[in-house]
Amino acid sequence: MTKIQIVNKSLRVIGQGRLTLAQLTADSPETARIVNDVYDSIRDEVLEVHPWNFSQKRANLTQLGGEVTDWTDNGSDVWYATLTTAPASVTFNGIVGTEVASVVLCVAAYNWYFDSTNSLLYVYSTSDPDTAFDKVYAIIPEFEYQNAFQVPTDSLRIVRMDNDDAIFVVEGTRLLTNETEAKVLYISQITTESLFPPGFVMAFAQRLAAELAIAVTNDSKKAESVFSIYLIKLREAKSMDGQEGTAKEIDEDTWEQARG
């Protein structure tokens, strides 16, 4: 299945003529421009609404912050280490450090500065912090949760964590939790149409048709009718999807957590 085939399925539903790949690529005529404006967002909506087997991925997320190691001497009793995200605070053996406004102001014990341009954390220490302290810890969540993890760039929704009892929220590109590691199952943004199974294609094409009905035909009644059929096709596609593999129940509480 290709993008142009899905688009033409949708146009046929609302009684419109076919587009060619050249027209879709050129963004002309007007129907092609409208299709291109909404296609990606509608695809992602239908992907996100259900944990489709073909779109699920597993990942062990990278922690943001946490214990900072591998320091480099910057001179004048200042050391630096790589840190990808600006910390809310930095602790030295559990003692909360003092954030300063620049590297040159790191002149006293527990002073720290984060260089956001180069993703570097600077601290004051008369010797290598790896040996001077039991632990230098960069705290990323500002409050409520102990740890933060980087959500995958292709994630549309985190379905669950490996530990089913784990409490978590997703805020922007960060997953916040009290867990010390974050192994997750998530819905990936699949953009390759050849990976779409038939049931998903039928539901997606119908949902796209409902979106196009107003913009292309200006017929609100047709849009409502097409959307009603989409809900039926979506239910059928979800049923087929659930018959593959061993079913794992995902309750509503889990989905609420995933919504963050």
C-alpha cells in the first residue's frame, strides 16, 4: 500500500476523482494541497488511538540527569562533564549545591553551572569529583518525581512500563517516574505505508475521508456519515489486531497515565 493509494481510497468514499502521484507531489490541484495538509496528522491520530501490533516498540529509555561521572579538569578547581538536559538542582553526597550564573563564578564548594549551549555541567571541586564525592547527582524533575527519562523521538504514546505497578507521567519529551529505570512499550510513529495492515488502511482511509469531506465537498452531513462508518471500521480493525498474539489487557488507568 502507498500514500497515493490510501488517498484515492479516501477520495472515492466522498465521491471525488482520483489524484495522480505527480499531482500529490506538486501540491496541485487544490484537493492535493488539502490532502497534504491533513494526511500526516490524521495518520498519527489513527495510530495513537490504539496500540496497534505493527506500531508498537519496546525501549529502555535513557535517564536524564542522574549520577554524573567522567569529569574533565577545566582548570582553577573547576571540572565539567556531559549532561544532556538542564538540571533543576545538583547534589553532592546529598547536599544541594548552589547554581551560579557562569563558569567563572564556580569558586566555592558545591557551586555548579550548566552550559546549555554545549550540554556541559561545571562544578567546583579541588580534585576529581569522581573521587572527591560518593555521588554527584543531577536532578531533572523539579518536584514530585525522582527521575526523568527521554521519550523516543518517534513515540506517539507510551502505553505502559515494564513494571505494571509503576506510576509515571509523560510531560513533553520526558517520562517522569520514581522508578530507577524505564523499560517501556510505546506506539511508534510509523510513516511507511507498506507496513500498514489492511484493517488499519481501511480505518485510516475512512478517517481521512471524513476529514476531507468538509474541506473538499463542504458537506457536513456527508462528513458525519463518513465519520460514523470510520468508527465501525476502526472497531473492526482493532478487533482483528487483538486476535494476533497473546492478548494483554490494557486498562483505562494505564491509558490515563500514558496521556500524562
